[in-house]
Amino acid sequence: MYTINKKLLIFLMTIMFCQFQLINLKADDTTIIDDEELPAIDPFAGGVGSTNQVSETDNQVSSNNGLLNNMRLVGTIIGENNKIAVFSAADGGAYKYEENQAITDTTTLIEIFNDVVIVQDAENNMFEVYMNNTIKPSEG
């Protein structure tokens, strides 16, 4: 009789020990979001990465301040019925424009492709605007 009680006691203690181990494992699985590492550089902020570093020898526009009011092309959405170009402003705001819509007082969005849009200024000059913030005169 004593051996049966001893075996039963050892069995129950083993089960309790296993339960304490499982509780400790669950406590370690939780992560705190505040402890996660954040990127050192904000990819959406303006600065060195967003400046246009194109030389005039390539016959490209060196600044888009006047043409696009310091906005840059960040995406295009081409659907069955609509084509939309998404531009980002220096303050972080996003603006969407459709074909034949005025971007600024002097610039109109003429045509939207997958990776480039065609804009026209007040003097009817056409420019190609690429997603890498490159603007160059359109040849056709």
C-alpha cells in the first residue's frame, strides 16, 4: 500500500512540475512592441534620398519645384477603367491625380503608364516624370 501511495505522489508531483514549466514557456512568448528596433532612417521623409541628383548634361530637369510644386511620383494604379498617379508632397501628404487633371496651376497630367507619367506645363512643353524623381523632356 505504501508503494502505491508513493508512486501516486510521484506521478502527481511530476504533473504539477510540468504545468509550472508550461506556464513559464507561455510567459516568455509574449513580446513588447516598444522594445522592437525602429529603422534609423525614415524612408518617407524628405532629404538627401529625395533630392534630384541629375546633371544638366543629360538634358534633364534638375529640379521639380516649379513643375510639380515639389512633389514626386510614388506610384501608378492602372485599372480597367481608370488610371491614377499618386504623388507625395514634401510634408508627407499623398495626392492622387487622373489623366487630364491639373496637378498645379501650370501643370497638367497628360498620360499615365506603369512606371512613368507625362505632364505638360503652361508653355505646352511635355515632360516625363519617373518614380526615381527624374524629370526629363518628352520626345514624343
